[in-house]
Amino acid sequence: MAPLSSQSCCGRARDAVVVIANHAAVHRVLQAGVAAQIALMVGGKVDRLHGDPVAISGTVRLLSDGRWTHEGPENAGVSVNNGPIAVIDVAGNLVVLTTTKTAPGDLQQLKAVGIDPTRQHILIVKVAIRWRGGYLPITKHHIDVETPGLGSVNLANFDFHEIRRPIFPLDWIRSGMMGSRPEDEASFRKTTGEVKGA
């Protein structure tokens, strides 16, 4: 969210959309009403491992009851109740604030609040894999981004305690050899005494 916000302020990013679960922000937007100008802090509500809150300001574009139905392919026909939802236009980008979390991956999450995902230049989907079923068919390009949080695939981001050492792949990653040739992995294991599958 922060990089998009910094690009938006300078007019470099437009027609992007991101969904963020933020109960307190939705409550404030509901009080302000449609067409109101509003400034909010969004995100960063779980802990600082997932990033800090980001300041946004924009116009309330839409308020919704948060009810929609999956179109699929995954969970087709399953109803969702996100609680009240607010859509904020922030310098040409749309921030969809939901009361409750729902795993992204279904285009109806956006369509239900009047957003046509095929008309957006940037779709920010905060999930590792589940987005592919709904979003991959409509994307021209996709960029996987490593963001802060507990769901990182980069094990070097975490401190591990109370484990025997050496251990593969943690020490291999920290050695800087990750991504190297298979024979380098074998050499690392032999040097450290780490046995594959042990």
C-alpha cells in the first residue's frame, strides 16, 4: 500500500485497486458518507511485522453492505458477507476497505462494489497463490512482490531459535548459496554435515 500511495501522490500511478480489511476505517467512512472527503490511516492493524499504517486521503466513492457471491472458478456460488464496505478514490486509485477479511481470488469481490477489474491497470491482490483462479485469466502481466509479514516464502526473513545447527535449508539460505547449482547445495551439505532428509 505504501509504494502505491507514494506513486499516487505524484500522479505516476492511476487506475489501481487494492482491498484492505480495516474495520475502524470502514466505520469512519460510514459516518462521513458518500462523496465526503476523508483522510484515514489504513493497514498495519495486525502487528508491525506486516507493515505500518499508511495515510490516505480521498473521496468516498461508494458504500456497500458487503454481501456478494463467488463467481468462481473456486467456491462458485458461495455467498460472502464482508460486513460494510467502503470504496475510496485516492488520486485515481481505488482503496476498497472491508469490515472483515476474505481471501482474495474472486472477481466478484470487486464487481460487487462497482469496480470492473478488467478496466484497472493495476490489481493489487494480497495473497500468494489463490489469486490465480480469478485474476490470472484477465491479467496481461503479473509481478510477485515480497511484502512484510508471516507469509513470506523467504526463510531468511525470520529468526529461528531452538533448532539444531546446521540445518538445511536455513543455513544454506543465510550462506548466500540459495539459488545456486545443485552441486553447490551438495557441497554445502557435506561441508556442514547436514544430511538431506535428516
